[in-house]
Amino acid sequence: MNIEAGDELVRTIKKKVRSTFSKEVLGGLGFFGAFYEAGFPGYKRPVLVSSVDGVGTKLKVAFLVDKHNTVGQDLVNHCVNDVAVCGARPLFFMDYFATGKLKPQITEQVIDGFVKACRENGCSLVGGETAEMPGFYRENEYDIAGAIVGVVERRKIFDGRKVQAGDALIGLPSTGLHTNGYSLARAILFERRDVDDFIDELGMRLGDALLTVHRSYLKVITALRDLPVVHGFAHITGGGIVGNTLRLLRPGLRPKIDWRKWERPPIFQLIQKGGNVSEDEMRRTFNLGVGLVIIASKAGEENVVQVLKSLREKPFAIGEVVRK
């Protein structure tokens, strides 16, 4: 590994990374491990919730556009959402960055994305690993992954126990593909188009549309999670709306989705028409414009919608929980 380049990168990013530290973070960068003081005032039975993920082939679009400051945000927000839907508050995040030849200017852009998203989510970026593996990655390409840890009061965990038949399913918009379905999307969209092509239906260049940041739903979930009428949250990632909502449903229950309840963003229409993709495959692969599903009692649905609108969100009913 280019030790000098690695050392220079650490010196460059140190102040930025420190800006994400909470008072629980002990020490700085450069140790063999990261230290986080595990005291949780206000929690009677704190439970740690962890998740790990990557960005997938969305990175291929970043390479083509030569824009690297958004994929770090994608990764942090995806991980934050995964622990937030369990009821957890994110505590700290760690990243893994691997490339063939370290180019500090590219790596710094990625880390800038980590820093921005960690600060927005109140999450500390406590450390990471930068690996240089010559011959393993193509020129100017890299891979990233991240792990997150959050905390939740045991009795406030959302694990599907409260969900019952008759519950309402409320959707919140995604910002696009988020971080799923890019292999299929790229195969279809780049067959006849270039990343720099301006697409009238999208109102922007194709590359910019595909790099739209995977949004965080932490603020929304935090505002709703203590309402007794809220029974669960589903982060819509690979597997689509049905597959991810099913994670919260006990045997004998299923989500009944009314697919006509919302208008799909144009990017999904471009993919489906351009590749003649079946409706079933679209539903299994993409979020189709729904990034978060909130499960609430039917009686409490209106209350949840009012809270969401007060946050300037645009919720819409997408169906209900029914018996199989």
C-alpha cells in the first residue's frame, strides 16, 4: 500500500471526521479499534442494534460520472434507516473503503459523504479501513461497505409483534432507486443513453438522476416511534415493497398493496418501458417510489398522516395488512 498517500489522507480527513464525534467517542483516529463509552442514561434495558451494508453497483454510475461525494451519504443513510426502523437511535458508523490504487482526492470525496450524512443523522464516524489491493479493482474504481450500531429500549423494539390484520400501510416517497436495482437499471438505461444525456422526463441528466442520494427517514421515524398507534416500519430496499413489509408480519398475515394509490417517479417508467420489464419483476426489484412503509392501526392512521404532514412529508395510503 502507498503508505505516504494513506497517511496524508488521514491527516486531511481527521478534522472532518472529528466533527461527527459525540461525547461518548473516546480517543481519535489511528488506534487498532474505536472506543465508544457504553453508558445509556434514560434507558432501563438498552439493546444494541447493528446492521451492515454496501452501495452495490450504484458505484458504477459514480465512476462514470466521476462524482464520489454522494455514495458515502447513500451508505450511511441506508444503514441508519435499517436500525431506525427497529426503533433504534444510531450511535456510531464505521466504513470500509477498498481500491486498486489509493487516490486521496477520490477517497476524500467519499469520506466527505460519510461525514455529511453522519452529522445529519447525529451519528459518530468512529473509524474505518482503507485497503489498497493492486490488480483486484479496475483503474479509478473502488468498493465501500459500512456497519452501524444503534441503541433502543428493549420494550420499544419494533419487531412486528404489534402488527395485526386491518392495520393501515402508509407510504413515504423515495428519492429514486435509492441503492437497489442498479444492475438491471444500468443494463436498460445505458443501452441507448449516456450518463450525460439530459432526460426531459427526469428534468436532469441521467447520471445525476441515478446518483440522487438515498434519503434518511430517521427524523420521521423518531417523530412517530413513540405513538401507540404505530406498529412498525419497513425500509424498502431489495425485495421491494411486499418483500420488505413481510419482514414485520407474523405467519398468516400479508400486505395487500393498492398499486394505483401513488404515481411512480419517471425513472421507474423509463426502466420498465425501456427494458420491457414485467410488472412482477419491477415490484420485486425496485421501491417504485416508496422508501418507507409505516404500519399503523386503522384508527390511528389519520393521526399519523397529520404528524407526517406537519413535518412537510407527503404520505399516501398504499394498502393494509390482511390475513392470508
